Amino acid sequence: MLGIRREQYEVFAQQARLRFEGEAVDYLRGCWPEETGELGPEGVLVLVRQGMGEAAGFAIEREAHVLRYLNLMLALGADFSAGETHPWAREILLDADADAGARLERLERRTAELLAGKDVP
């Protein structure tokens, strides 16, 4: 029986992380050309890495969900999860009764309302 040694697993995980980082950078540059242009290539990569770490801290781990979280960072500000400017966002992120997809759905809905000029408590 073939087995994967711990070192091999770590190499595969590192390669997957690097692949996702590159895809996320490209995705954000396509969706947010002005904002990512201001950040520059290195700044976008820093944002992606920051977002990946933050998302994991909120049990947001699927790649598609992490991309949604990164979109929220650009829409609301990179520090939105701290809750200082958008306390409602942190409250949603910390909702232990909802899974990652449901929390992201609520965040996106509230963000759309905010961007549309509606009063978001």
C-alpha cells in the first residue's frame, strides 16, 4: 500500500495554497481593477494572504467562500471583520448558529444594501 509521508503532504498543501493565491489575485484584479490597481501586485497578494488567514479564523475555508470573503474586504475595507466601522459584519461573522455560506450570504446582502445607500444598522 502506498502512503503519503507528512513531508509530501505539506508540499502538496503548499502548492495548493500558492495556486489558490495566484487564482485569487487574478480573480480580484478582474473584479476590482481600480482598487487592486491602487494596491499594486504585491499589495493584492498581501490582501489575499490576510483574507485567507482571517477567513480561516471564522471557519470560512472553501475556496469559493474565501473568494467571497475577499470581495467583502474590497467592498467594505480590508479591516471590516474587526467590527470598528461595520459592527454588524463582525456580529454576522461570529454567528455560531450559521454555517459559512449562510453567514457570507447575510454579509453580501447587507453590503449590497449599504452600497445602495440603504441604512444598515
